[in-house]
Amino acid sequence: MKMNDLPERPTLVAPEITMADIVLPHQTNSYRTMFGGDAMAFMDKAAAIAALRFCRLPIVTASSEHIDFRTPVHEGEIIEALARVIYAGHSSLVVRVHIYGENPLEGRRRLCTTGYFNMVAVSADRQRLAVPQVLITDEASREEWLTGERIHIAIQVRRGRRGAATPMSPAHPHPIEPILETESQRD
Ligand SMILES: CC(C)(COP(=O)(O)OP(=O)(O)OC[C@H]1O[C@@H](n2cnc3c(N)ncnc32)[C@H](O)[C@@H]1OP(=O)(O)O)[C@@H](O)C(=O)NCCC(=O)NCCS
């Protein structure tokens, strides 16, 4: 796929989006906890919304990266996704999705699942589109940027676009330096 002539890439804050639903019986397994496939579909949708709000470009899901199902969400519980773009390549975005389970009567919440998705901006005529860069605003977003960078590099290695021995952050220079918020941008 050809990359379009790239305009200036803006550097933007990546907002965290939230998406809530309730776990219905048809979404559960024999333990009456949420079926993993339904949870992944929910996460993919949240990742798409986070990516769209960040880049405002047409996107497709290119890959689901690692997903850790730490603890189940039960039937009748509220499920909430918190999704944010953590890293931008040239035409791809790494999106982190946390899933919380919430007891609807008591309001107790717990982190159940964390997963990462790679979304690619593609035009209707299948041209890659350049995505904005992620503005790093604090230490937490810097940490997540580094996680996203590792995922991006692993994808390139997997696809044969980069050697497995290529140095990775944080011990080595970054292929793309994270952009930190400046005083003027903070106003
Ligand atoms: C994703 C897709 C557009 C990539 O096309 P391609 O010609 O192989 O893309 P390129 O090699 O030019 O790479 C483009 C970007 O996609 C990323 N990418 C491509 N294939 C990928 C894969 N399998 N996994 C993760 N990322 C991938 C590359 O890392 C690259 O990122 P960068 O520009 O930030 O460096 C194409 O494979 C596709 O359309 N897949 C189907 C998507 C789909 O139907 N999704 C489900 C429904 S939304």
C-alpha cells in the first residue's frame, strides 16, 4: 500500500473514551461470566471510538495484540471500557483498552481485562493515511507511549519489516521521539 504525500502531522492529546454496557445472559459462558469473544468485540469497538476521536480518519482494526483476562465480569454486571490511543506510528495507532466490571447495586468496580489493538487509517481507495502524533502530557502517558512503541516494533518484527535484534526502548534511542507537552500547549 502506498503512503499518500503526507501533510504536516499534528500532535494531539489522546482523550480517554468510556463505553458502558450490561452483561446479558446470552453473552455469558457456563460459569455465567462474560464470554471472551463478546468482551473482545466490546473492546474492539471502544478501541475504534478512541482511535476515531483521536484522528478523525477512517480506520480498520489491523490486529488485536495481547489481551489479559485477569478476572471475569459476571452476568448482570455493568461492563465499562476505558480506551485511549497510546502510540501513533505512521498510519497506525496502538489503542489500550481497560475493562472494568461493576456491581450495579453496590457500585464496586474492579479492573478485569487489559488489551491492546492496532488500528490503521486507510482511505476508501486503500491509501494509507498519516495519523496525528500523540502528545505526551505526563509520566503515565509517557509510560503508555513506551508500551505502545514496544507493541509497534513487535508488529514490524512479526511482519518481517524489522529485524528482531532491533534495539527497543527505553534502553536505546526511540525511532520516533515522544513529544512532550510544552508550556504554551498547557494553557
Ligand atoms: C490493515 C491493512 C490496511 C494493512 O494493509 P497493508 O497494505 O498490509 O499495510 P502496510 O504494510 O502498508 O502497513 C500500514 C500500517 O499498518 C500496520 N499493519 C499492517 N498489517 C498489520 C497487522 N497485521 N497487524 C498490525 N499492524 C499492521 C503497519 O505496521 C503499518 O503501520 P505504520 O504505517 O504506522 O508503520 C490491511 O491488511 C487490511 O485492510 N486488513 C483488513 C482490516 C479489516 O478488515 N479489519 C477488520 C474489520 S475493521
